[in-house]
Amino acid sequence: MDWLVVLASIAGGLCHYNTKKLLGKKPRGGHINWLVQRKRARSELFLNIVIALISAKFFVPPLIESFALHPSFGPAIAFIIGYSGIRLLPAIEKKINNALDKVTKI
């Protein structure tokens, strides 16, 4: 069941990229173009996998236990965590960069 939860979380993170940065009404393509054309694509994919592994081990099981849910809800919860985790990455990265800039200025 853990591998299914990890895959659902990765899928949730990848769903965000098809709707991101569209010019006009024409989409630029799917995940293949994202993997080939984006500069930070591999690092974002790596972060997506890290979020999936962390959520599968530390977030999903406690949520299932605390709300007394059936284990089949695990992939759905992981999908939501993966989707929201990838959407929050730019904000988290900006805060880390600002904190590092303050430290390096001192």
C-alpha cells in the first residue's frame, strides 16, 4: 500500500504542471515538454518525489489513524498532499532564500 500512496502523491504533484504558465489559450504540452524544456524540471521532480516519500511515511498514516479512516483513503490523501506540496514549493523556496540572504548580509 505504501507504493500506491507514493505514486498518488507524485501524480498529485505532476497534475499541477499541465496548467502552469500557459500562453494565451494554447497549452505548451504535457509532462514530456515540461521535462525537456524547463530548466528546473529535474530538481522539481526530485522535490516531488521527496514530498511523496515523506508524506507516505509521516503524514498519511497518522491522518488515517487519527480520523479512523479506511486505509483505502490513503492514496486520495497522498494525492492532495502532493498537489498542495508542489503548489507551496515556490513560497517555501522564497522564504528560505530570503532567510539565507539575510544571513549572508550579516
